[in-house]
Amino acid sequence: MQLPELAFTVLIIVALALTCLTPIILLVLFVKDYFSKTLW
Amino acid sequence: MTEFALDTSLGLTIVILFGVLWVAFGYWLGRKNKTHEDFALAGRNVGFAFAAATAMATWVTSNTTLVAPQLTYQFGLWGMIGYSFAALGLLLFAPMAKRIKTLLPNGYTSGDFVRLRYGQAAWWVFIIISVVYAFGWLISLGMAGGILLESLSGLDYHIGMTAILIICVGYTLFGGLRAVIATDFIQALIIIVGVSLIAWWLVDNVGLQSIHSNLSQAHPQLLDVLFPAAVMFLFNNIFFGLGEIFHSNVWWSRALSFKQGVAYKAYLTGGLMWLPIPIITGFIALAAPQLGIFPPSADMIGPTVAAAVLGTTGAVIVFIVIFSALASSLDSLLAATSDLVTQDLFHKKLKPNASDRTLMRFNRYCILALGIVTWLFCLPRIATLGALLNFAGAFVASTIWPIVLGLYFRRLTGGYAALAMALGTAAGLAAYFLVGFYVAALTSCAVSGLLCGVGVWRSQEQFDWQRLQEER
């Protein structure tokens, strides 16, 4: 049984969106830790 | 322009630039290391941002960037989905990390826990498994470095492999865990941005519909949701990932180095951030048939596609992304394995009265020695990356139950834990050679689980958790 095109598209787009979100989350966390002096 | 995507001198220039940058950064961070605890555990004070990034970046290895596309190319959809299930390891380790920090406030390594919880016999079995796994992973990473540089720039395998080892040993030696974690943060950003750029280009220029339609006509098995060997691989990979994370000092030393209250949310966030990455790197490989790309070695499918579609720019991006992925894991493994040797073998077995300064010096010698031994093993190019790593699956999956039960239940004794790890590994290895790599971890975990179950059922012991709170 083959994966339908719609499911394939949703899978890749959702994965790509989540991946693109990651650097933003990391930078926000970094700035937050930096200003609250809790990096280390 | 040569037949390679990158000019050899450009490849070498990138390596040298990154090398100088990372080693200088490691040296700068290392100035804060005054005690062995600073060096080995970053002062036990790592904040949430660095903690989440290091959990994610360390799990993005050569496997995610080279093997996930390779498995997608071989097993289709299940290759990438199966690979992404390895995120379960990070997600399930989150509550365990919290418990580790509570049970072992002064702990240094996973070996500390096994020795105190189960005694000497189990500790020896555990150390053998840890060392086999650490070298399997280190060699796989060193080889990946050489393969990457050779495939993309034509630089001799031995020179590339030597370069990446020297760089990682260099900054880990100077900066300890602090340098490893700080570089992981930057490497995590580079990896994600690079991978997203390549995938986005493929979606925009080749198109998802076009890739799907080409696969359904020319390679329908790659879209098959009931590919038997691939479904088996999915389960095998889950247990392999759990075994790798649950037992390895790479993850334990991080849990112990995080600030109070950070470990749980850092591993959870790291796992969620890692989850989609193998799907994206796998997707890059799925575009290969349509682009008419059939690389000579399956583990180079991802980089070859990226280099082919984006030309020199793509090759530079891939080069830097994979270099960062390799470095973020290599440095972690060097630091964690050297901690294990320093703390568990040198300090606890050979020199119980060693001063803090001696331990720090010995830890550095260990990093150097590990680098040299890895280099020697990497000299012959012995196996494909996937095969080499899956061999280690037979070992690590046997530790899942002894670690989980040891952390949460009082009844499992050291004898059964040792037996479960030893016989689980033996059964996993038998399955690896008799059936295939995709059942090694599964078999190892099942046999180990069975023996642990018998152990818990037969035991009357009630372990006292206070025995884990050892003074240094």
C-alpha cells in the first residue's frame, strides 16, 4: 500500500515547518537566559 | 572545477577555518574551568537554552545527516519515519534525567550509578558495553568525517578523518564539557538552518507532487507503508535509540551538568526539536531518483543530492552542516567517555585519593588517548556507517531494562542485571549475524527484559536509594 500524495505532502511540510521553528526557539531561550544571567 | 562538488582547496580551507575557530573558542571557554567538576560537568550549572540545544545537537549525528537519508533511500518512508522515532529516546529520558539528578546529586557518570546500584559484576559488563558502544560511535563519526570530505571535495579520506579528529580533540581538551555544550548550541543552529534551506529548495524547485509521482511510478516500494523489513527496522531503531541514550554517559553527564530543574524540560524540548530532522534529511534522499542521482555509496545520498541541486553553494552548506553534526557528537563522546575512564576506572579503582588537579590532568590525557585510538581504528575504512552502528545496537539495547528498573524499582539485583546485559548482548549479536542488523537491538532488548522480569519476580531485596548518594 502506497502513501497517498496528500499524506506525503502533509508529512514533509509539517516536518519542515517544525524544523524551521527550532532556531527561533533556541535563540529566544538564549536571549532569555542571557538577560537573566542563567546561561551557565 | 573538478568532478567533485567542492574544490579540494576550498574544502580544506573550510576545515582549517572551522578548526581554528572552534579550538580558539574552546580555549576561551576553558579559562573558566578551575576544578575537575568545572571541566567534566561544566560546574553543574548549565541553563535551559544551552541544555536544550546540546540535547538536540548531540543526537543529530552523522547518522541523522548521512544514515537517515541512506536508510530512506533503501527502505523508503519507513527509513525516515523509523529514524525519527529515535527521538523517543530523548523524550523518555527526560523524566529519567530528573530522577538521576535527584538520586545522584554528587554523581559524575552512568558508571557511578551502575556500580552503586548493582555492584561490581554488573558494573564490569556495563563498562564493556559502554566502551564497545563509545568506540563504535567514535569510529563511525571519524569515518564519516573522512567520507564526507572525500565525497564532496576529493580530499583524501585519511586527511579529512584526521582533521576532524584533531579539531574535536583540540577544543574538548581545552574547554571540557563547557566548550562541548557551547559549540553544540552554535552547531545546532547551523545544522537546522542548513538542512531547512536544502529541503526548502527541493520543495520549491522540484516540488512535492513531482517527487511523489516519480516515486510511485519508478520506485513504488519507497512509498510502501507495509515494507516488512522497514517496519522491523522501525521497532529495532526505537530500541536502539533507547539503549543508546539510557546507558550512555554522554546523556548522563549532561543530566548531571544541568542546573536544578532544567534536565526534564531540556530533554523534552531537545527531543521535540530533533523529531522532524530525520524526516527532512530523509526527504532529501527521496528526491534523488527524480534528479537522476544514483551515488556509488548509499550513505552519501543526502550530501550528493544537496550538492547536485545547489551546486557549489549547496556543497558548502552540506559540508558545514555535516561537519557541525559530526563535531557536535564527536566532542560529546570524547568528553563523556574520558569522564567515564577518569571517574570509574582511574579514580574509583586505581587512585581513590587522587587530587582534583590530578583528575583534571588525567581527564585531558584520556581525551587525547581516545582521539589517537579512534584515529587508528578509522585508518582502514571497515564498514558502511549504518552497518557499523547497528552492530552496537546489540550491545546497548541490553541495558535499557537494567537502567530503567534500576532507577525506579528497588527489587532488581546486581546478579540479574549483569546476566540481563550479558545474555541480552549475546542474543542481539546472534540475531545480527543470523538474521540481520534490523533485529539486533530488538532481540537484545527482549532477552534482557525477560531476564530482568524474572529477576524482579524472584527477588525479595529492597534497595536503599540512600546508597546512591556517595560522597566524592
